[in-house]
Amino acid sequence: MPTRFFDSAEQTVAQMLEALARTRPVRVSAEGSGVHAVVARDLDPARVAVVSGGGSGHEPAHAGLVGDGLLAAAVCGEFFASPSVEAVLSVVREVTGAAGCLLVVKNYTGDRLNFGLAAERARTEGLDVEVVVVADDVALPDNPQPRGLAGTVLVHKVAGHLARDGADLATVAAAAREVASGVATMSLSLTSALLPGQDGDRRTAELGLGIHNEPGAREIEPSGAEEAVALVLEPLLAVVDGRHGAGTPLVALLNDTGGCSTQELAVLTTDVLRALGDRVRLLVGPAALMTSVDMHGFSLTLLPHDDVVAAALTSPVEPPAWPGSSVPASVSTFDPRHSAEPDWGAGARDETVAAGLRAATGALLDARTRLDDLDARVGDGDAGTTIAGGATAVAEALEADRLSTGDPARLATELASLVEQRMGGSSGVVLSILLTAAAGAWTEGADVTAGLRAGLDRVGEHGDARAGGRTMVDALDPALGALTDGVRAAAGAARRGADGTAEVTTTVVGRSSYLREDVLRGVVDPGAEAVALVLEAWATATDG
Amino acid sequence: MPTRFFDSAEQTVAQMLEALARTRPVRVSAEGSGVHAVVARDLDPARVAVVSGGGSGHEPAHAGLVGDGLLAAAVCGEFFASPSVEAVLSVVREVTGAAGCLLVVKNYTGDRLNFGLAAERARTEGLDVEVVVVADDVALPDNPQPRGLAGTVLVHKVAGHLARDGADLATVAAAAREVASGVATMSLSLTSALLPGQDGDRRTAELGLGIHNEPGAREIEPSGAEEAVALVLEPLLAVVDGRHGAGTPLVALLNDTGGCSTQELAVLTTDVLRALGDRVRLLVGPAALMTSVDMHGFSLTLLPHDDVVAAALTSPVEPPAWPGSSVPASVSTFDPRHSAEPDWGAGARDETVAAGLRAATGALLDARTRLDDLDARVGDGDAGTTIAGGATAVAEALEADRLSTGDPARLATELASLVEQRMGGSSGVVLSILLTAAAGAWTEGADVTAGLRAGLDRVGEHGDARAGGRTMVDALDPALGALTDGVRAAAGAARRGADGTAEVTTTVVGRSSYLREDVLRGVVDPGAEAVALVLEAWATATDG
């Protein structure tokens, strides 16, 4: 079974171009033409056409960067293979108007020669073509021909910005060369890449890689993201500070080489910004811009910051693959306003209600083991303990005279707070929803039954617990129906409802929905049982 | 060694929030507050605040979607764990003004209860709060509580759009419910996810997954991207067509669940658009929007298309994580204009030049084995064969009287075409660059030497071959210096230059740069040797 979402490896470049052609304002080279290329749909011949390209496998570079404010066209070779001279030349012919064309080329021999010869031939055809080579890699300090890496897209952005602004070819080329001479990039991977159609082992962590899956400068064993960032920054800053002076303000580009999750990119961003402090005046990304197929790694590109470069890098562009940029700032926070405690016991007292509550909590504490046992047959066996937690909290508050037993709305708010905090699990939240909504209804003048009904409705809405679901609702719902006839009647209805849950063997919500019929049969739902116990105890104690 | 770019697993949520806080116009909950949340910096109390959240691990959902036109705030639990009622409530307090607040909740019990209770409590505090639950999963058709998946972000977008436009809470909530009831999502993965701090094996391909790494509805073995798309579309379209009718125009969201490369996403896009034809009237993504950390998979969300939804989904928003959308169109192509053949032999003839060329090509063909042998000692042993390919082509053209021997510019263009097409490798391109540039210079009136010098300069520029590099330049450069004294003098200079390459043991470009000194010593560079042979033969044949 394939380990990636590819079809035929040979078709991958054509499929990628088709995706662009169907979703973006571009034209692609006709099938069977022997050329793979993407050209922006609306080109102004009075604007310099910025063209890039090279082997495929680095998407969105370069095909995904074709569009207003970035590239006029991209010439795409096969994976990791330079496009032919004829392919480059045909694209130059397609996009070059009176203003001329700038070819932005990554520093690989094949790309340099093929784009170079295409430029020479285009010139003999009367086209005005300049070539800028990007060689931003700093992984191999003794190599006089550094590789072109993610810094290339910053050259695209600056050149594309100036071209759109109407700058002439000499100006665009000069600015592109200036950026190309300023960018420095260092990359790190946890695994090497696999091309479409390839399968097999990947190399482990390396520092200083190119974009064609060649081995990195050295193997590493970073302990985590922070150390990975430090490993990249040490040689990178040595070069950047050596060239431009320590403390030079910087533009940073954090590039995903293909395999990073969004979560990892966020962690890397934090680590980069912590490490560089306020030297980073502009951050491009994090984003996948110059990938090496699915290499699980990142590269960091640094460029001295100045206002002209910043203006060019921050102007909006049409291609959605351009991730935009941000000006890193200090963290702005807010202090969450936590809930105030209820005004414990601020309302009236009612001895009957207090007696009912006392009896109910007592009954629940007495039934703890039995409820746990019931739960053990259909769940995780802690229902009695959970309920006892809430009952204990209520009993303690009652003894401490902290409950407004004579003021239903206040009492419900007090009880809601207790069960939410002390009962635990979802039952506490469900009961708190019921009590909170009832308190709201009572505050607005509803009678006892209507308030509880409002609460039960909210439980249905938020918890989706409905009658017949083997939950406390199976006792509460009939009890409320009978409550106008007194607590004794409600208790009776609750008891019948609770007992009936033993016959409910197919449920659609809650954990019981995962259980087999023969497991459920004959087992009363512990939540419904608890409701019946509460009402029975209340009725007995208050002669309700 | 860790296999991902994380630091402490426990710190990951805080680090992700720090990244947002430093790079985006948001405020985050103060450290140590017990709450993880992101709030947009500039909130208008006269606008409905659209709030979402849930467990972390789905970034950019939801924290990365906070900003103008999308979410007013996101409440973030730990990885895959619902935020507390207090956390949700504190955020609702922070962002809810006179216009109220809409909570968009994915359909998981914990989220529903905690957001639900927070809503109830917020209401008792006088805040106007509505809750919309999204349950777009269609993987488990018998489940009455479908999971909330990537369709949630479409609800965000529509609600955020209307809220920004000033719609009241009832209108925003109704529109959000309408979208929530219309979205249907199906997902497929090649591997399951690993949370930060986890390591170990991943499950293999599954269809119908949620976003919390629970096993999918069934294991699958797709043969590639196209079949993966078909596996997702079959049950998804059954639901969508069943609900809305076959052929209903659709909005599609192609979501990366975390581990797809840009290349795979492009292939999947093509396969989805091919499979759905012109039913897709609007495509959101492809992009990572609702991830399951690094799950290597994708989900496809479909929603009936109408103009109101389309307007809401296409309006620009501030958060860069929103990928924008496109209206899929048929493929627009261009026909690459290939180069015309040179006008073979259209120029004058010169018997001396013809004699020189004939002798030179003969000498190169005679030297084929010797040049291959030289190359075998320092390279891959095919230099003589490569050069012979070019020489044969030139000799054949000469015999067929297709060369303008009496017109230097035309001749150079003809030879450039021959060597580019028939010589192969980078040598053919290098020689073609030289000849093309020389032709250009000659067309503009340069003398023979100046034209060749211009060509050599271009070789230096595009190929970075300079004197001392063990290349043909080591013979060409001195030869050009002597050419004003005749071909014989140039041949002598070329011979000395070629012989001198045997002493060059440190080079910085070309393949020789990878070789050890003791390997290079005493071996003449075959390219330089070929130049000397050409000039010696030419001089002898023409008595130059």
C-alpha cells in the first residue's frame, strides 16, 4: 500500500499543474507540449515579468507563487530535475513584453546553465532578459557555490513587488541581486524526503541540508525544538553577523520543508522568536514555501531588515501560498475574569427545604456503594462516589448555614456552584446546567415546576439527554410531570421512571450506547436511581 | 531522540499561544491564569462575538482563526481535552458586548456540556449567548451524535462574516445553524496521529476518522490518491445527495489533517475536482484547517452551494490561516512556442572555415577514446563520447552543406543549435552559451575575438567556469588572448593551457572540485584538451 497520496509518480507534475490551473488565475502549458509551466493569466507587457523555476518537488515554489505581485511564470522540471532550455525559453517568450524579463535562478549547475542559455537565446531574439542567481545556503562554508534555498522566495517577493510597481528591468534586477546577496539560509531535518513513487527508509536528523534530499552537512540529535533552533541559529548567525554586524535588525523566514505539523511550526516560531529576541523586525511565515517534498524539517532564512525591503515583503499579493508576514511584538495578555463565588446563604431560609435537602443528601450518601455497584455493571463503577461527592458538598454547606433554602433562585445558584466544583465528571456539569437554567427561570418569576422544566430543557439541549436514554432524565422527566401533585407524587413517578430504565436496552447517547443489550437488561441507571432516592427521601422528610 | 519539533509536551499549548500572541493582532490569557485562550485585539461590542474552541491539537482551528471576519476568540483546552466551564465563561465575559456572543461548538459531550454550562451561566450574568453545535461527520451513519469535524470552520467563516457585517445575534446564529445542518464531512488517513510527547507505532490507513485519533470506521488499503478520494466520496456523496438531491451544486473544503505534503494536497485537489466535475462551485483550501496533530490524512467537507453562503465564504478575512477559496474552472492552457530551427546554410560560404571545421571535427572524433580515458581518471569517462556526439553533428551538417561557413554569426547560431541538441550533458549547454552569445556580439558588429570573448564571459556568468578550474576555459581563455596573432598562436596558447590543467589540483567548481589532489595530478582536463585539439587541427588545415 502506498504511504503517500500520489497516483502515478510520472503524472505528479502534470497533476500539480492541473490543480493550479483549475483553482488559480493561471494558464498552464498544453498537455503533450513537452513543457511544464505556469503563466499568470493577466500579464501587463509594460511590467517586468519575474520568472523562476527549476526542478519540481519544492511546491509552492515556484508554480504556486505565480500571480499578481509575485511571479509572472514558473518553469517546472520533473522532480528535482532542471527544466530544459527549450522549456525555459518558451516561457520567456510567453511572458516577456517591452519591459523585459527577470529570471530568478537557484544556484544549481543545471538550472544556471539551462536558464542561462535560454536567456542568451532570448536576447538573440530581441527580448530583454536578466538573470539573478540565488545562493543563500550557509551549510557548507567552504563551498564557493552555495545552493539556492528558501531565500529565493524573498527574492521573488521583492522583485515581484517592484515589477508590479512599474520599476524597469535594471531596477528590478538590481534589487533582486541585493536581496540575493543578503539572504542566508540554514536548514535542519528530522527525516529525509521520499520522492513520489519512492518508498523505504528515511535518513534521521541532519543539519545543513539542501532541497534535493542530498545528505546534510552533519548528523545531529537535537533534544527538541528549542535545541533544533539553536543548532540552526549558531552557524547562521555566525555568517549573518559576520557579514552585516552583530545585532543587525533582521527579516526572518521560517520555512517548513514539507513535513511539519501546524503545532510544530507554532512551537518553532516561539523558539525562534525567543532566541532572536527583538532582532526579528519582520517574520515571513511560518509556512511551507520551499519544500523538499515531505522532508520533516525546517529552514530559517535571515536577511538584514530595512524599510525598502520591508515594504516590498509586506505588500499584498494574489497567490494564496504566500503566507504574509508579521511584525513580532511582545505578548499582549488579558486576565480572565473568573467567576465570583455565589453570595452564600444571602437569601431567606426555609426549614422544610432544609429538611428535604438534608434527607436527600443523606439518602445519596447511604446509597453510595449500591450506586457504584449498579454503575459497575454498565459503566466505570464510580457513579455512587461521584454523586456522593456532590451530596457531601451540599450537606456541608447546609450544616454551615451557607444555603439560601428559602430562596429557590439563590439556592439553585448555590447548589449549581457546589455540584460543578465538587461532583466531578459530566454529571456535575449536567446538574449544574439544570440548576443554573432553573435559577434563571425562577429569577424571572417562573414557578417551581416551570423553572425545573426550563432546566431540564437545557440539559436536553446541551447534553442531548432525552427520556429513554438511560440517564437521570428518565426519572426527572416523569417526576416533573407529577410535581404539581406534590413531592410524594413526583417521587413515585421518579421511582417508576428509574425502575423502567432496567428495561431500556438500546440507547443512543451516553456511555450506555456502547453496551450490548444483554449487559443492560435488568440494570437500573444509577443516575435515574439517584433522582428517585432524592425525591423519596425529600417526600418522607417533608411529608410532601 | 524526539521525532517531532516539540519541547515539553506540557508546554505546547502555551507555546502555540505565545507564537500567536507575538505574531498576530491578538491577546492571550495571562500565564498562570489557568485559562488558555486567544482574543482578537480590536473588538467592536456592537458586533456579535463569534467564539469557538475545544481541545487543542487541531490548529489552526480554533486559535489560529481568531481575527477580523472570523472568530472573536478561541478557548483552548489541553490536547484533545475540552476547556473548563470557567475558561469558556471567562472568554465569553471578555468578548461579549451588547450584540451578544455565538458559541460554535463541535459535537463532543465534553465540549457541549462545558460550553453549554458556560452559556447558561453567562446568561444569568445578563450576557446574550447562543450556542450552535456542529456535527458534520458522516462516517458512522447510525450514530445520532455525529462528531464535529472540519465543517466547523465553514460555520466559523459564515458566522464571522455576518457578525462583521453587523447582523444581530439571532441572524448570525440562524445562519450558523443552517450551515451546520448542511455540512457533511468524511475523512481518511494513511497513518494515525501522535500527540506531543508520544512516540511509537501509528495505525495504518483508515476511513472515517474523527479528530481525536480514535480508530476510523474501517481499515482500508487505497492504491493511491485517486482511490483514496473515491473511498471518501462514495459514502459522503450518498449522504449529501440523499439530503439535498443528486447534482446539487457544492462548496467543497479539502482539509489536510496534519501530515500531507504540498505535493500530495495538489494531487488530491486534482483528483477531487476530477471526481466531482463541475458540481464544485467553490473550493476552500486545500489547507490544514482542522488538524489532528500530524495525522497523515485529509478530510473532505461538502455543503450545498448558494449565493449567500458563497458570499460569506469568499469575503476576505484577516487571519492568514484562512486559505481563501477558488471557483474551480476548466484548465486554461498556452501552447509553448518552440524554437524555430536555424535557417541552415542561409549565409555565405568560406572554404577555409569549412576546412578548419572539417579538420577540427576529425581530430575530435579521432581523440574520442583518449578523451574518454582522460575523463575516466577524474570523472565518469564519457567526455570523448560526448564531444564526439557534437563533432559528428557538425561534420554531418558540413557535408550536407547546411553550415553558413562564411557568416560567423549565422555559423555560430547553427553550431549552437547542433551542440545543444546533439552533444548532451552540460558541455553542450556551455558550448551553446558561448556560441549563442558570440553570435549576438557578431550580429552587432564585434570582431571575431571580441565575439568569442563575449561568449566566454557568458560561460563564466552562467556556468561559473573560470580560468584555473580544470575546464575548457583553461584552454579557451589563453587561446583568445593569442588569437589576434592567428590561429596557430591561439592553438599554441590553448595547448599550454590544456597541459597546465594537469598541474591544477584544487578546483572550486565542477565535478573536479570533489576529487582529491593525488587523483587530479598529471591528468589533463579533457575539455581543455579538446579545445587544444580543435585549434591545432584548424591551424594545420588552414595554415592559420
